[in-house]
Amino acid sequence: MQAHWNIFDPSLDKIREAIELYASLGLEIQITELDVSVFSFDDKRTDLLVPTKEMLNLQQQRYEQLFRLFSEYKNVISSVTFWGVADDYTWLSDFPVSGRKNWPLLFDERHMPKRAFWQVIKSKDRGGLNER
């Protein structure tokens, strides 16, 4: 499942529905290219030079929700991979809005872990994900 998602979409119910459908077919599920944009897809603004605190809070919550959901399906999800490491280099800067910076990853532009990173680590520490 290619996971170029944002802080609002798709809904957790839609993601759950897709996981359950693929699992019902006996398929191994991989979450690939995970990034969580701080913009909804239809948000076209270009005025921000840094993400707002609200955006970062919503992103942290979203990563937490996603990894809680993934842990529910750890027996059918074989891997989760991210589409980048840090916000200084991301394909989402300039897409889908030319001239707009985005901050979708777990490490900021200085390669420091964001609060969202710690949510992912907590899910692993709670036994939510298998180590491979």
C-alpha cells in the first residue's frame, strides 16, 4: 500500500478497510513510501516558511494513529518503509503546489527527530510492531 497520506486523509477507516481487504485475499501487506504531508491535498497556500505548531501536532497524532492501526495488523503487515528520512529533502516540496515547502517526515530539516518520530518508537516499544 503506497502511503503518501496527509494529516487528514485518507480516513483510518478507509486504511483499515484496505488492509482487511488485502488480508482477506491472503496477500502479504507492506506499507510503502510512507510520508504524512502537513497539508490537505486541496490546500494550495505557499506562505509558510516553517510548519505551524498545529500542523506538527496533527502530524504527530496522525503518525500515532497510523502506527496504532498498523500494530493491530502486525500479523499481516510485513513492513513499513518511509519515503525519505528528513524534511530537508522530500519530493513533497513543490508537489502538488509549486513553490511550497512541506514537512512530511519523521526528522526535521536539521535531521533532528520530530515528536512524530517518538510516537513511532513508542509503538514499537509497546510491542506493537515486529522487528525484522
